[in-house]
Amino acid sequence: MIAWYLRRIGRLLTAHIDGPLLAAVLLLMGTGLMVLYSASNAGWPRVTGQMMNMLVALGVMWLFANIPPHFLMRLALPVFALGVALLIGVALFGDVVNGARRWLHVGVTRIQPSELMKIAAPLMLAWYFHRYEGTLRARNYLLAAVLLLVPVVLIARQPDLGTAILILASGGYVLFLAGLSWKIIAGLGVAGLAAAPVAWHLMHDYQRQRIMMLIDPSEDPLGKGYHTIQSTIAVGSGGVTGKGWMSGTQTHLDFIPERTTDFIFAVYSEEFGFVGNLVLLLLFLLVISRGFVIAAQAPTLFARLIAGAITLTFFTYAFVNMGMVSGILPVVGVPLPLISYGGTSLVTLCLGFGILMSIHTHRKLVHT
């Protein structure tokens, strides 16, 4: 009798969990803990703290995996409206930390509403296009773009350019997957290039300096260019097979800044080398490919759009962080997904994976 109850509980707990996606996520999380242990100089408090973050994130993933997509669709509009209201609250009453106004006190805790918009923005756009699926016109895409720009502008003004770009990208993926014309995309690209001089003057000084350091970090090797120089040295010094776990000199001689968060990829590259990077890329590819399979099999337009956007946003996280650490992109505050230390981004990512699992495991209910 006890065994029967245990089996029944096990089936209930795993009923809406996608095995391949969960396996790839857990492998990446395990890799992150291993690298974090080395990056923190065998600091168990850091590792145990991240393990707690992972347990919370996996709990959130399980919760959203059990929420049917049609219920998520009903939440899209109120969650987006709440997110925009919180961003306005940040602009008016938010706390200023290191020159940026990104946090808002809500009761007994403090939150960063921009993280909510990473999911709320594509969710809202996917709901919008699903609602007008049969009558999509150019004005629908224009209105969707305006809806997307509202949180992007509010977040960019905090300033938090990295998060604003990620949200712009996630919403842009929904527009693209909803059938936005290539001619319009090309026109927007040309318009963006033409507006680059204006955007340059609107940027904050530190943002312009980051771009200049990308071109030549040696102009300020001990200041603005330090992060890029030290991270590229670490990546290159790993060679083919790396220096070995816990044996990275750049890491353990404290040359790599923020080595447990944004620059943890430099630690990994130095210790595991080119071969290790190929393994890591394969794990990321497993998550991305599974996400695309789920998107392709999704039964509704809303499900296809949100699944595709979540998958492409995950790719963007990984690409931007690796490019930043390798010196081919400007330094922005984007963590390496499932590897970097931190709870907020981890919960946001696992929330997205939970939505993917929900879309996949509830699709038969939609068909019938």
C-alpha cells in the first residue's frame, strides 16, 4: 500500500515535467555549482547559497509546468499591466543603488520589476497576436511594438541597458515569429543604423565607454578596459584542454573581476579550455533544441510564440554573456544562464522552462 501511494505521488509530481529538458537544465546547474566552487575559492557559503537558489527555481519551474497554457494566457494582460505599474513605481519611488534606480520596496521586501518583464512582455505579445490571429494587419504589429517599447524605455531610463536589450529581444522574437515581414525587419535595421549617432548622444557616459573599450580596451587597462582584458586573457590561457579544475591562475590570483557572476565563463574557459567550452555549448544546444521542438509541436499560436520567444531569449542570454567575456561584445550585466551565481535570473529562467514544459505536456489536452 505504501509503495502504491509513493508511485502515485511520484506520478503526480512528474506528470507535467519534460524529462529531456529537465536533464539538460540539471546538467547545466551541476556544471555551474562545480565552477562556482572554484571561482569562489572553495567557498561553501556561496555554493550552498546557490543550491538554495536552485531549489527555489526548480520549485517555480514545477509550479508553472502544472499551470495549463490557457490559464497563462489569461494572466498575460494583468501581469504585464502590473509589471508596467511597478516600473513606473521604480521611476518615481525606487531606491538608487550605484547610480541606478532599479529596486522598489514592496511591503517587507525589495523587488526588481525589470526581471518580471522578461517573461511578462513576450507573454503579453503572444496573447495579443493569438487574439487577433485571423485578422493580423500592419497596425497590429505597430501596436505590439508600442506595447513592447513602454517597458523597454522605462528600464533603459533606470539605467539598465542590458536588461532593456534582453526584453527588447524577447519581444522582438515574438514579433518575428508572428510573421513580421522581412522587408519591415530590414527597414528597421537600416533605421536603427541611421539613428545610431542620435542614440550615441543619448547614452550615459559609462555606456559609451563600454563600447569604446570593446574597440580598444588597452586605452584604459586598469579602469574601464580591465574586465575585458583580464577575461580574454583567462579564456585564451585555457588552451585546448584547460589548466584543470581549481587550477586557474587568473581566477585564483584574483585577476578576474566578478568571477562568480557575470564573468564566470572566463573561469570555466581557463580551467576546462576549448574542449570544455564545446561540452558547455553542447549542453546549451540541448536546451535550445528541446525548446524549439516544443515550440514546433505547440497546438496554438500563443503556445508557439511564447515557447519560441523563451527559447530564443535563453540563446540570447548565453550568446551575449559569452561574447562579452570573449571581448566581441560590450560589457553588460548579463549572467551566463544556469551557471552564474544569483537567484533572480535563475528563477526567471526556470519559470520560462516551466512554461515550456506546460506547453509540451498539456498539448494533448488541447487537441482533445
